[in-house]
Amino acid sequence: MTPPKQPMAALPGGEVTEGPMLAADGTPLKASLKRALRREKLRALLLISPLLIFILVAFVAPIADMLFRSVENQIVSETLPRTVAALEADEALPEEAPGEEVFHALYTDLVIAEEYKVHTRLGSRLNYEMTGLSSLFRGTGRDVGRFDTDIYTDQFVEAEPALEDPVNWSNWMSEEEIRDALPLTADAWDAWTTLTVEANEDDPLEEDVADFVYTALYRDLANGAAPANFPDVDVSSFETVSIRALFEDSDEDWLDPEVWQVIQTYSPAYTDGYFLNSVDMMNGPGGDAQWRPDDEQIYLKLFWRTMWMSMAITFSCILLGYPIAYLLSTLPLRSANVLMILVLLPFWTSLLVRTSAWKVLLQQQGVINDTLVWIGIVSDANRLALINNATGTIIAMTHILLPFMILPLYSVMKTIPPSYVRAAKSMGANDWTAFWRVWFPLSIPGIGAGSILAFILSIGYYITPEIVGGTEGVFISNRIAYHISSSLNWGLAAALGSILLALVLVLYWLYDRIVGIDNVKLGG
């Protein structure tokens, strides 16, 4: 085959030669076009970069953090690393409390955690799963520093005075053979030196070695360790103390197997516990998911209430907003502008003020009930309960979200040519038929846009339900706000928020499949 001919290119002098077409600067035209296209894309990227950064910082990053917090559970393994490792080797659970080795590990972990002041955070975390663990860790944290483990310290120092000098300890712990022979002691020594420097800001070589280091040394030697180049101390005659009994004296709950099951269940770095709690379930013995007791199930009920009340609010906004938008779109411009000011007027008033006003209006001795009694619709003894229930929430939130329904409807209706309705009437249609067969189908995109706005805004509201909803009219968002600001259970709040986000996305997908998101318009 003969190769294809190169396109003819004109040289500056007018001479025509074979080769690629050249740009004015002499470079191949194709390369020049690619370079220009890259410059245009870079310029466009620079123009949108502020908005892109804002979205990443204010939208994507918080959602990613929320998703991470909903499964993050590192506080247990980081605060009680030795206890978690010891529990894996203990076979007593779940029938009874673990043995002495686990309590030895807990003693070391808890002494260190108390110095760092993180044992209360751990107790608060586990208290979400079992009531009473917060006070258990707080109380034992106060007692653990006074445990009678100094009995080992005194006996070691008496048997070998060199064991009292931290400089000697530093030299011994620098030898790999000794560290390998005394693993528990080496771990306790490392933890103590780090603690002394970080938490107490002291020099370990000038401080007394902690009792838990000597306790770990006793455990190593009692297990048969005999390191070379280390003081030979016979611990067989040592007076001993039961760490398990010391914890029992501090609080008998430490012998409750259920306490240890909770610690073991939530020892992994990541957990599904928050999501299980979000749907009224929990991790049972052995980590198996199970339903919570009936009197503790609240979240599924709140999710269902949030969904149906948000739909009711959206439907109420359509019923009230559609006639108003129709009137605005058909009135002369001067009259429509005056009415539009009235529609926008709520935006100029504080949300808290509007909600508080509804609380005054809806109460049993409020304006609405007084008016109904005065007219004679209801008797004074049978005033309507319009506050602290779902009715009050729907009424107040319909008023608040109504402008978000009217504005999209108005913008779409304004684009519908009036000639379409006149043409339908000229062909014999009455007013209702012309409206239903011509006007209404053309206004559906506005209904869709307004419904999405009203629904998504309503499921996230918590101020208005909190004020007028009472116990029967609050949303799941109120519970999320409670866990963020009051109980400080951010993991559960994140899980609830993640489920709510997933529900919105599912409903959005269903809407797109049934109606089509392309049919949603804000006008034009």
C-alpha cells in the first residue's frame, strides 16, 4: 500500500509543499489547537475553582466526616490496648468475668488512661451501649492510683536495691535480650516513660518508677522469665495481691460478664453499632445483631414520622401554593408585584419569631381557638389541641415553607402562554377542561421543583418541631441535634444523619424514575 499523501501546506513565500498544516507561528495546526484547548480548559477551571473549593470544604468534607464518624470506634482499642489483646486470649466470656491476666492488663491500661484523662471519654462512649459504664470508669479511675500494688514495688526494692534507680531501668530496657525476655515489663516501661514525658512533662530518669511497672515485672518473672544481665530476683516467696479482687473492691460491676461483653464487642477500630442503634437494634452477646426491647425503640418511629409528616407538609404547600401562584401568574404585573411582596414578606421575619407566633396562635387559649369558640364551631370545653403535636408542626411548617412552593410554581406558570388556554376554549373546552387538560400539565415541572424544595427542607427542620411539636410532632432531626449538642453521642448522630441522607437519595431516585428529574424546572 502507498502511504496517504500529506496535506499541502503553504509556506510564507507562497510556495506550496507537502506536510502538516501550520499555524501562523509555524507550529503544526493540530498541536496549536490542542494547546489552545488546554488553555481554555485551564481558564475555565480557574474560574470555577473558588466554587469548587467551597463545595469541597462546606459540603463534601462534612459529609465524608459524618460517614467516618458513624463507624469510627478507635477509642476502645487505643485506650485499652492491653486489655483488648488479653480478652482475645481469655476463654471465660461470655459465661463469666475474665481471669486475673485480663485484670492485670486493665490495671495497666486504666492507670495510663487516668493520667492522660481519657478514661472518662471511654466510659462515655461505652455508656451509649450499656448504662452505668460511664460512672464505672470514672469511679475506678479515681481508685486505681491507690490500688495496693506498691506491695510488689517494696518487695522488689528490698530484694534488689538497684531496681529502685530509673537509670538502671533505662539501661536494662535498652537491651533487646532483656526486652524480649520481659515483654510485659518492657511494654509497661515504655508506656511509663512516654507518660512521664508527655502528660507530666518530667524526666523519667529523675522520677520514681511507677508501681504498674513493678507489677508487670512480677508477672513476667512469675511466668518463668530469667533474662541475663538483669537482677536475679526470686519472686516465688513474694506476697501477692489479686488485681481482680482490687477491681471488685472498687466496684462489683467489674465482675459482671455483660460489662466485658460490651468492651469486647466494641473493641474493633470500626463498628456497626451506631447504625444498629439508629434502627433500634444492638449488638448482642457474641456480636450478633438483635432488636432492642420495645420500650427502647424510638428511631424507626421517628424516621417514619419524619417521612409522612414531610410529605403531608409538602402536599399542604401544594394545595395552598398552587392557587396563589396561579393568581400571581394571571394578574396584571402591577397587582402581581404587590402580592409577590406579601409572599416574600415571611423571608424578612426571623424564623424563630414566626414559629413563636404560631405557638401563641395555636395553643388552647390562643387566638385560633378563641375565634372558633366565638363563632360557635367548637365549645369552650372542647377546644382543639393544635399545639405540641403533629398538627401544630404541619401547620407551622406549611406556613414557613409555603414561599418555597409558590416561587417555583409562579416562575413556571409565568412562561405558559395564555393563548394556549384561549385556544382550548375556542375549540369548545370549558374553564375546568381547559385548565386540567392544558394549564395543569404545563405547570407540573413547577410542582416538582417546589415539592423537592419543600420536602428536603422539611425533613431537616428541627427548630420549628422543637417549639411547636412537643413529643408527638418532633422529627428525627431533633434527635440528631440532641445527640450533637446534649448527649455528645456524635457517632449515633452521624449514623442517623447518614441514614437520613440515604433516604433522601432513594426518594430522589424514585422521583427521577417515576416523574423524571428533567421535568423539574424553576422557570424559563
